[in-house]
Amino acid sequence: MDASGNPAPNLYAAREPVFPRRVKGAFRNLKWFLMAVTLGIYYITPWLRWDRGPGMPDQAVLVDLANRRFFFFMIEIWPHEFYFVAGLLIMAGLGLFLFTSALGRVWCGYACPQTVWTDLYILVERWVEGDRNARVRLWNAKWDLRKARLRLTKWVLWLLIALATGGAWVFYFTDAPALLNNLIHGTAHPIAYMTIGVLTATTFFFGGFAREQICIYACPWPRIQAAMMDEDTLVVAYREWRGEPRGKLKKGAHDPDHGDCIDCMACVNVCPMGIDIREGQQLECITCALCIDACNEMMDKIGKPRGLIDYMALKDESAERAGAKPKSVIKHVLRPRTLLYFTLWSGIGVGLIVALFLRSPIDLNVTPVRNPVYVLLADGSIRNTYELRIRNKQAEVRDFAITATLPGPDGAPVELPLTLEGVEGNVARVAADETLTQRVYVTAPPGNDMANAGLTDITIWLQDQGGSDRASAGTVFTGKDG
């Protein structure tokens, strides 16, 4: 009740269920193809194998959280190389900007997981309950044995798809065959069951019941996309100048008082968002182009040219209305905004590829041990202790010679006395694809300038005994005055 005692207005309208009709056409076939490709990649990828040698995981794509590594076929990304992942995420964002500025919400209409799984769920719903009219009648019918049977069948199939979705996700984080065996026998980690449960529930609800509500209310992209689009962006649009005024028309007939639109509602009935594209651009439109297929089908039936609903830019609509020829698709796509996005996108991609091929197969980190800062030996020598972290990125055991140098008076490096804790000689062995922590002692003889100085810059070197790979790290040597 409001202050006047009147009933308060209802600010929230009840959801109107959407029952998209089946349609055939080029864009529907494209969506089927992309659905098969994307779902195939998602479900099959964890089961692909890649031989990396003994002691290494043979799963082609693996996010190894336990060892903090990411494997992608022949590529291995370590934690300190996370900039590769960050670069890929930036590329994904720029790619989204690029495609949106050129073709509107094509990501939403064709490749977004919400769209793909909703499409799959609608396909199952159509198999079980029938096409649009049958589903509408079933929705409005009272509950009986038939309705319960159809609904239960549909929900069970949805649940199996959701379970496969959640299961496929966890397989990316550990060996898929081993995890599947553990899941079946109830010996998998509780986190695996929890993750599968959450993803199963969300997929079941989002794809089966929420559907377009996720795109309209939960997803932020419809609000952001406007900044990526301009009057040259190609979007799905209705040629109002050609279609209006609407009116019924028989095949082959001509009525100068009516446009080409016969108000058949085919474009509305196939829309998964439940909107009428003839009302102009709307936030809910995901640019799936199914309305184009539906309208083209009707234009063929009544003998009118296709394209009443089509991909077009706002500039095209005003040009066509004035009788001028619209710009070509190439000119719409290749414009300063899209070229800028493409330049940034490709530049980051090239940079990542160069960095990937130029990265060193070994890494060295040196940390001086400061407790104590230095040790005075019986002969007057000063000894500093360092902790080395040697990372071997290759799938084979490697021996590294360790040396320490400082610049000499003539600029040539001078080697310093160095010993390794627990190792005879100056050679450390590092297992395949592992990190070794090795303590090293560097000594300055008595009377040496280093021994009496404060801080002296030195360099620790690693040299692969079986190859030419070399790495170094700078540090400081602390003398008596340090």
C-alpha cells in the first residue's frame, strides 16, 4: 500500500516463457556447426594425450594446480610466466571488442556458453515435447500423466548434459582417466564432487530455466556493447522502409498500400529472446540471425525478395531509405575502429609468440642469505651464503655448472671461489621439469678488496653441461664494511 492507501504498483513483471520455433536456413546451420565444434572441443580436449617423456603428465591440455603449471600440447607455462595467460585474456577482450564493433553481438549469438547450452537444451526440449505449438499447448495444459512423463524425460536429459558439463570441467585440472575412475568408485577428492555438483546445477538452471533471463539481467555485456558499436556496425535489422505498412498478402499478389511484411510473426516465433526485431534495436537482441532465416523463408513463399530482415548498418538503412546504394560489407568492417582493435590484438599475439620462442629453457633466481650477513673464516676470508632456485624447463635431467664472477680492473670477469652445499664440485643436477633449491657459498680471500669493501656487485652463472644453454643472475657480496 502507498501513502494514500492504494495498492502499490507491481514493479516486476512475471516472466513470459519463450518457446522458439524450429527454423531452417544458413544462419541456423552455422549455429549448429559452431555448437558441434565448441561442445566437441570442450568435451573431448581433456582426453587428448601428448607424450612429454617419463615422469611427466601425458594429458595434452592440463591445468596442474598441484605443481603450479599449465600444459598445452608442447607448451608448458610456469607460474612466473603468467604473463602469457594475462596476454591471452587481453587478446580475448580485444577480440570481443573487434567482433562487436564489426558485427555486433556475434559472440553472444553464436559462441557464448550460455547460448550454446541453451540451444542444446532447446533442441532436447523439441525432441521430447515437439515444436513450438506443441510446447505452448503442453505449458498451458493441466498436469497429468503425459505432461509429467514428458517433463521428467526432458529434465533427466538436461541433467545428464549438465552432469557431463560439470564433469568435463574438472577433467582439465587432473589426469582425466584417473579422475573418472576415482569418481566412479567414490574415491575422488571431495572438491571434485563439489565442483561437478555446482556446475551441474548452474548449467541445468541457466540453460533449462533461466535462458534469456541470464542474457538480459545477469550478463553485463549488453550494457557494455554500446560503447563498441557505431553506425557502421553490422547488426540484424528490419528494413522498415520496405516492410511497412504491414498487411496480409497472398503469393504473387501486389498491394501498393502495404509493404512486404505480412505480419506472419515468424521472426518473433523463432527468436530465443522472445523479442520483435521489427521494433528496432533492443538490448535483448543477441544477433543470432534466426529471424533472418525465418523471414527469408516467408519471402520465398510469397514471392518477395529476401533481405527484409538482414545484417545491415544504421548508415545502410538511411541510405536505402533515400534510394542510395549502401556501403559494401568490406567498407563497414575495415574502418579505423576495427583496424585499431585488430592492430592491438595482432600485436599482442605476435609479442606472445615471440616471447614464447625466445624464453630460456632454464631460470635462475638468487637470494642472499642474511642470517648472518657474512661469515669470517679462520684464515681471514669472508664468506657469503646464497640460495639458488634453478628451474629446469625441459623433460630431461640436466647438469649445471655454477660459477660466480665479478668485473675485473680491465672489464674482464674474474671468477670467485665457490662451493655448493652437499655437492662435490660445482655441478648441480636438476631433475626433468623440476625446480632445485641449492645453497651456494662464495668466498673472498683475506686482503681482497671485496673482503674489506661494503657491497660488491657479482654475478652467479649457470652453464648447461650438455648443451649451450646459459643463465645468470646479479646479486651483491657483503664485505666487512657492509
